Amino acid sequence: MKFLTVSALFCFATVQATLQVVPGATWTASNGRHVQAHGAGITQVDGVYYMIGEDKTEGTAFHNINCYRSTNLVEWTYVGALLSRQSSGDLGPNRVVERPKVIYNSNTRQYVMYLHIDSSNYGEAKVGVATSSSVCGSYSYRGSFRPLGFESRDIGLFKDDDGSAYLLTEDRPNGLRIVALSADYLSVTRNVYLWNRNIESPAIWKTGGVYFMLGSQLTGWNSNDNLYSYATSLSGPWSEWQRFADQGSNTYNSQTSFILPLGNTAIYMGDRWDPNNLMRSTYIWLPLERSGNTIRLTNRVNWVPQVSSGTWVVGPTETNREGEAGTLSNGARSVSCSNCSGGSAAGWIGGPDRGALTLTGISSQATTRTTLRIRYLNGDSTQRFAQVTVNGETQTVAFLPTDNGNSPGGASVHVNLRAGSDNTITITTTDGSYGPDIDRVFVPVT
């Protein structure tokens, strides 16, 4: 079966940057912190992508709905919180506020946000609505309700080509619903379709006149083999549900959040939840490929979105350097790590002595902006931070906690490399705190 994807020849085309999406890695935003936009959706305005999602810094209870912006889908600027915890009510302490999705109403000139609103025991099962005159501005919360009187938990939104909009809602006693929104998008009007099956975290991708509904089976915070159904009309008939990722992969340990169209293809946006420490949950973004009425997701270490052409290419060829084999100074030293490459890592990075790892003679075939992948260990329950300097340019990079500190995790860092073999990378801290132990650094060469 042949799937629609990027021409192999395009992979060898000259590009100005090879900025990579690294699924499952720590993604550091402009504020120097891991991106906190879980259960997210993306709204594009004038060539800018706005990602709006849940801040899980404090766990399950509502904290903030955050907004980030990007022009390339890789480097994210933190804009701010659109809704924040209030003293009482739906947005008060110990409340559940999840899966924010935003669409624009061209008639009212308002951005409309829908959210899953609930009590801490998930007994209320409502949707909330908020509006703003700008996509990443302050939102006014307008209240909550049960759509058509039915329970609503995980939700999605879909705006069709004709401007009509729909709430995708998981109604636990009855199944997954598509519900039409009113002309101003602030309320619901009628049931469009009901699957007599419990599917949550719904998202729709429309392409070539076909609607693909993707969603997750019900396994709590634990991942499962997510499914899809397709139709040529929202009112059906819809196909039987089937997998779109490898059987038994649990959708590469993720749960559907949103499907972002990219040219003639799309990006699957999923959450890799850590139920024991939600703030360290990461994002699984992968190209979604289509052949007729079949869609498929393939796991990838990294890949490159080409926003300007609406395509994507495979990740560049990389070399890697062992952390413990670099120059270790100011108290940094090799430490034992049974799950690291070579059984060791560069430890004691930072601290009061400002321990440092320096890697010299790093090669690149092009002068380009690209993405480094850092394999590291962090045995804390909170983020660690380090200053990563590449060719004299320094940035703060976040490193999420890793699996009990035993198995290395990944962090992505976006840097400028020079053509040749004189690139230098230094990792340290300057505030007296300790950074992560560094297992390996992966560097694109092509």
C-alpha cells in the first residue's frame, strides 16, 4: 500500500534550517521552561501558530490555560496564561479544566474556547465556554453546561469549510457525540451523530472531502491503541473503528489531542501522560499519512516540518558524542550509569563550582539553524535547568525528571551551527543548582 508522503528526492533538497520535532522530549519554550500546553489545540492566524493547552505544573487541579506561539512548529514563544485559577467557581481551586480548543467566529469576530469542566471526582461532566477578541489575549469565562443535557468529558472542536462548527464530546453513558454549535458558537443546537461506543479525546481531520475522527479508548491516564473512523458526511454513515498506529504500541505511548493540517498532510498531536507526575508529561507529534480511506502513524525519533511548503521530511543524519568523553571541568566528572551508553555519563554539572561539560570539534556540513538532541538523567521530581552554549550563544534549557533517574530521557535544543568541524558545545549552570547528567549529545551533520 502506497501512502502519500514527501518525495524521497525532496529529502536531499537544500534547506535553510533543519529544526526538528523530537517526540517525547523536553521542549523548552522562550521562558526557559518545558512547554506546559497539554491536551492542546492549535489555531493559525496570519501565518502564526498559537498552541493553547493545560498547564500541569501543579498536577491534575486547574492552574492555567497557557498560550504559546510559533512560526515553524518547533520553536515556541511563551505568550502567557489565557485563563487562570480563581478563588471559586468552575475555575476555582481543586477543579478540573481540561482540553481547551479555540476556533474563530468570523461573524462575531470572537475567538471561542471550549473546555472540559469538572469536579475533582469527574462527577459534573460539563463543557465551559470562554471568549476573546484575540487568539492569545485575555479570555472572558461565560460559564458551563451539559450539551443537550448529556454528560461531557474529553472534548474536541471542529470547524468545517462552510464555517459551521461542532463540539466533539465523550458522553460516558451513551458514547461519542458530534453536536452542532449555534451560529455564534456559544451554545449547542442538535445532535449530529452518536457512536454507541466510548471514545474520548476526539479530533477530526478533514481532507479530500473525507472526515477522519480519531480518538482514544478509555484507559484513564494510561495509553492505548487509539482508533479512527471515517465518513464523507458528519452525519454518517461512519466506518468501523480501526487502529492507525502499530498494534500494541499504545499509539507510541500517547493519547490523541489534536490533528493539525499541514498542506495535504497533517500532524498528529498527542500527549504522553505521566500519571505519577503530570508536569513531566511530554508531547508525541508525528506526521499522519493517508492512502485513500486509510491513515497511518509511524514512530520517529525526529522529523522536520516544512511549514512554508506544507510538507515534512525525515530527520537529518546525526553523529553523537558521549558526555563523559568530553572535557569535564570545575568538578564535573564521569559517573556510573548502567542504562547510559557506555555505562557512564557526565555528572556534577553546575553546582557551586559550576561544573561544565565541553564538546569541541563538532562537525556540520552546513551553516544552519538546527536541533540538538541531548540524552540525560534527572533523578529529581522537578525540572532541572542548564545553560547550553553553542558557538558563543547561550540559552537556558529545561530537563524534565527521568524515569526514577535510571533511564535517560531526551531534551531538544535549537541552535546555530557553522559549516565545518569547529563547533563547540558547553553545558553548565550559573546559579549554583545542579543540571542533568549528560549521557550523549546528538548533532545533525547533513
